[in-house]
Amino acid sequence: MSNNIYDILNDNNIDLEELSTEGFNDIEKKQIKNKFKKSIRKNKKKNNTIAIAIVGVITIVSLGSNFRTSIAATLKLVSVDISSFLGINKDLDTYKTIVGKIKGSDGVSIQLNEVILNGNELLVSTTTRYNKYNYNPKDIHAFGDVFINGESVSGVSSGSGKFQDSAMQEVMTYSLKNNQLKGDVDIKMVYSSILLDGEIVKINPCIFEFTTNGDELDTRTVELPINHSFKLENDGIVTLNKYVGNAVSKKIYLSIKNINKSKINDHIELKGYDVFGNKIEFMPVFMGEEEGMLELSTGLGKEINDKVTEITLTPYANGYKQLGEKFTIKIK
């Protein structure tokens, strides 16, 4: 029998919440329990699952210590922390839902780690591995479709990832088409293809169902008007409408009056500093003909101190051309 855990995981659905710790030593048991003790809710709908410790007559004990070592190594991938990928030095555990499930299909193992519902966005942490025909990819990405009440609500998506040990650890942000969701929300995510070394590869769908809630984060979200405008090179007028900020993200929403109806070619950015002189940048997440959204760049640790109540910004195009004078906005 193969000791390669990914050969065994492929084409099986595994519910990590039902993982037995039989056959592990006391330290391993403690580590495993710590991984999953933060689960917030149990799924209302259960798929056909396989408890890793019992698959017919196959048990963790009978597979031996080498297999247990492989399992332990895999479990370390479960904690792909959203805050670390976003460059946020804050504890976001209060807002997370731990999903902790693995689905396998066509040589692909997708592990859905944790999610955060942030207003009209869903942040999703995954670990993806490809293990077919002994092929070792250099890059792999899994993009899911988000469904609520049977309707696809996925809009614009963006993300960041880290490829190591033949697996991609990734956090994707899915826009939910302006759906402001309240209370417990039943979500289904469907992964029907992956991007493997730059090529789209279709797979039998890996489906995850879970319940999450964004109310706690919503109550701690600040929304303030801005109403500041500047002109583009094509004579279009950009109006910064509002600032929306919380522990997960800080965004500025804008509208564009495109007088010449020409395509917006400018890469609009806002650069500035807070009251302590710390540099900050708002970079575009999406930019349409009539509206757009900029988000605070935290990739280099450029966070805004919690004590800051206002920031000063200057609009730029393509990183260097100044579009207007500096201005100050309230963020609290």
C-alpha cells in the first residue's frame, strides 16, 4: 500500500472535523485538537465523508508510523492563516469560520481551511496540491464559484499565495455582487478547474458547504463619506465617495464621470501618510468605466495604526504622475 497520503486522499472526500486521533501519541493528539478546536459551527448538510482513522478495515494504526508522519505533515497545512497572507498584524480569529475539509478529484487535493465574511466579500484560505502521474507542478491555483441559496454570486476575485512543498497556500477574496449578508449564511463553493503551470485544467467538481456569519465584523466596520474629486488625463472626473474600514480591510470606493467615454487607462493610486508620518498606499482592486475600489496595500506591512483618526493622501496615475493636490480624510 502506498504511503503517499495524497494518493489516498485523491478522489475521496474527507471531513477533518471527524478526524480520530487514535494511533497518535499524546503530543500529536494535542496538536491535532488544537488545529480544530476553533471550529465555529457544524455544517447543517453532511456529505458522504471518510473519517481518516477508519476506512473499511484500514486504520491509522495499521498504516504505521510513516503514514502518521505524513498525516501530521498534512495537518500543518490546515492553518493557512488569512491575516498573515494579507500582511495584517492583528488577531482575526473572532471573525473566522474554520472549515477544515479536504476534497480530492482527478489527482487534485483541495483543502478549504478558513473563511471570513467581510460585508460583500468572502475571504477564502485554501491549500491545493496536484499529485498525478508523478508530475511535480511549479505553480497551481484553485478558483472557486461561490453560491448562496443556489445562485452564483461570485464577482471580481483577487488573491495572494505561496507555493512550497509542492502545494499552493492561497487566500482569495471573492466579491459577492453587492450582497450585504446578515446572520448565518449557508455557502457552497464549487471548484471545477485549476490553473496548473499556466494552463486551465478541468476536474470533477470539488464541492464545499459551510455556514458563516459576518455580523461581528460588520458591527466593527467604519463607513465615512469623502466626497473629494480629481481629474484624469482624458478629462474624466474621479470622485472618492466613501471610506470603509475594519480589522480585515480598508477601502475607498470611487465613481468615474468619463466625459469622453474613452477607456480608463490610468492605474489610479492614492499615496500618503498618517499622523505619525507612516507611508500608506491605496491600490486598485477593480476599476470599471463608471466605478472602482481601492484598498490599503498591506503586503509590505503598511498598516494604519489603530490610534490614527485621519490620513493624508495624494492621487497618482501609474505610480508616478500626480493627478491632484493632497487631501485629508477622516477614518474614524
